[in-house]
Amino acid sequence: MSIRDERKQQSRQALLDAALKLSTSGRSFSSISLREVAREVGLVPTAFYRHFQDMDELGQELVDQVALYLKNVLHQLGQGLAQMDAKTESSMQLFFEAIDQNPTPWIFMIAERWGGSDSVRRAIAREIDFLVVDLADDLEKFEIVQNFNNANDLKVLSNILINLCFTWAMSWISLGRQYSGMELELQKLVLKKQSVTQVHLIFKGISNWSGQSPA
């Protein structure tokens, strides 16, 4: 890659980072203008068009980047969820630490999943479908789901867990806005314990799943 191409890629990424920052600071993506994003990185608005056709295109690429990050976090989580032992607890701990280290992807996906931009909302729905399939592939390797005779049942389980992950992330981030000091630490401990209990309840239940509706 030439220096010119490298600088162009850096500018493109800077625009994506700026849009993520602006859209997770109490505003929706649809309320952010092209001019604001360009100004955030010190570019004139016309320079924006060297990288993206419009904000919709930027938003769709931003969703792709955020989803890739979440995929990596969820893959690591999926390795421990079905263990039904201390590894589940340590996996949840790592999950919450990942949110602390980088909360903006979660804030963006949670807020924009039901937000105002149609194109971004559709892109998020598409990526969540991919996340569900990826997590189902991870879970398929575990003995606890070997009694699943229908592949769709595994996707349903994965969908439940993905939605739980967004709920956990939203709750975790909200704690930091509501509490501080020792009270914050206490509330975090409560949430971590609840999340581990939820995982155990789900996997204890599916160990007896037959895939048949009750009579």
C-alpha cells in the first residue's frame, strides 16, 4: 500500500470513528450530519465524498465494523457459556470486562437497532442474523446440545443468548451511569451473578430438550 493509499484509509477510518463517537454521545446516528462528521476529523465536507457516497453508506460500513468486533467478543463468550462450571463465570467476567474496555460498539448497536435510520437498522438486523448463525456454530460443538435434532432449535437458542448479551451489555453500561464507588461494585456483582444464573437455567433446561412440543 502506498503512503497516499494509507493516508486515505486513515482518513476513511477517522470518519467512521467520528461517526461512532458522535452517535454514542447521546444522539442517534440519523441526527448526525455529514458536515459534523467531517468537521470532527478536520476535513471539509467535500472531502467526505472521497470516501463515502453519503451517510447511509458510512453507516452500513460502521455496522459491519461494529458487528465484527462483537462477533469476536461473542465467540469468546460462546466458548464458556455451555461449560456449566466455573468457566461460565469466568467467561461472563471477560464479557463484562470487554464492555468496560470498549462500550461504544454496544451502545451503537443497542441504540440504532431500533433507531431512526432505515438503512442502518436493516444493516444491524442483517448482522445480528449473522451473529446468531455464528454463535449457533460455536454451540454446536458442545455435548450439551447434541440432543438437538433440529438445526433451527439451535438457532433459536443462539438468538436467545444474543438478545441476552445485548440486555446484559445495556444493563452493565447503565450501572456506570447510575452508581459510583462501592455501590457500583455491589450492583455489578449482582448483575454478574444474575447473568451466570440465567445461563445455567437456560442450559439446564435444554439438556432435556427433545424438540417436540408438549402434548
